[in-house]
Amino acid sequence: MFKSFGFSGRSTAAPSREQRAATLLQVRCSIADGSYFTIRVRNLSSHGLGGLCLQKINVSEGRGVAVAFRNVSPISAQVMWFNGNEIGIHFDQPIDMERIAEARAWTGPGFAVDKNHEVADRCYRPGFAK
């Protein structure tokens, strides 16, 4: 289910809790007042995440935030708990874990060189020693 995040399938959590993917990725959270903060995500599930805030912030429980994963539209969520630099966030709607994993792995179209062009291994420039 969470193979792309390295989830082993073994769960030490209570049976009533949803399986979580232990992962290390960063997300950016925006607050309605225009401020933002970055979270290093440790645990991710389809209903929320837990992690460490990389900036010093003052946010209250129940505060609405928008969580932005790389290559995915922002997801509306609420802060469930905050303790020092640790934070727990609950998504308003469940997310598709496979979509997050695919977006995380996507690197874009990359660069292509036309076949008519070759890399120059030798070049003579007037005024420079050969």
C-alpha cells in the first residue's frame, strides 16, 4: 500500500490507528495571514501528518492551514496539536497516498539535446593557449 514510501507493512501502532508511512520529506504550510512555515514530515497517513517545524512559529490548535507537497495542489488542513517545534496536522479530506508518492518521485521533463548537436570535446578560442 505504501511501498513507494518505504512502508514495511508491519505496524507497532494500536489496531484502531490507520497505517502510517515513516518518511522524511518537507512540506510548506501557509496560514491565512500570509505567513508560512516548513515542516519536516516524519509520519504521513491519508488523514494527516506529524513532523518538526523548521522555523520558530506560534500557531494554535484548530488553526486552518494549507499544506503544499511538491508538485501537488495545496491541501486544506487544521493543526491538531503543537508542542515546541513538533506539530500534528489533520487534513480536511483524505489524501491519495499514491498520488503524493508519484508527485514526490516526478522530476519533470528534464533536458534534451537535439541529435544534430554534439558536445565539443576540443575547442580553439583565439587569444587563448591551445
